[in-house]
Amino acid sequence: MFLGEYSHTLDSKNRLTLPSRMREEMGDRAILVKSIDKCVSVYNTSAWSTYTAKLESLPATEARVLKRFIYSSAYEAELDSQGRILIPASLCQYAGLQKNIKIIGAGDHIELWDETLWEESIRSADTAAMEALMIKLGF
């Protein structure tokens, strides 16, 4: 399970070093994909298989736009010997990733956020709405 929040920098070649705690869980391969939240989601191969199995179980006519959004932006990446992953330019552009990156543990995956966008997201979080959702879901 991916947990925590880390600050790292993207190098000039769009490589990002993952925190050592996350590298073990990630393994040597990762799948990077656009997130609806304007960040980049990073899955290990096991979590990606689970995710895509759910996606493939959806009715094709209702999910085709969602499938296009996800699959067309998905890239496989290998972690190098220093624990870095290469983030494709198109994903950096989509999420506004430039230099200062927040690496967020999100349970079954990691999210890569532009530091400023992450801080704005946290500041604007509607905790009352989250509380209502937690109650609705039985937490």
C-alpha cells in the first residue's frame, strides 16, 4: 500500500526519483496514466491489472470515452538503478509537472502532482463534503 506525501524534483530529462519506501512496493515496472484530477497516477503491474479488469468489465458503450482517456495516456516505465522513472512529456504537460513535485501515496497507486496544484487542492478541500461521504460509505 502506498502511503505518505513526499517532495521531490523532476530533472531536466523528466526523470523523477521515487521515495525508497515506494520503490519496493512499485517493483521494477510502472504504468503511468492521466488522472481525472490533473495529476499523473502511477501503478505497479499488479494494481494496474486490477484497475484495468474493472475498466474492462464496464459496458463498452458507456465506458468507451473513459477507456480512450485512460488507455491512450498510459505508458509503461522501468525504474532505473537509482529508482527513477521517466515521465513522458505529454503527461508532464497534462499535469503541469515542471520541477517541484509532490509524490502522494493513494493506497493502490501513487499520484504525481505539481507542488502548487497539490497545495491548492489541499487548501480547497471540502472537509464537510468528505465527512458526509465517509458517513454515507459507513466510516
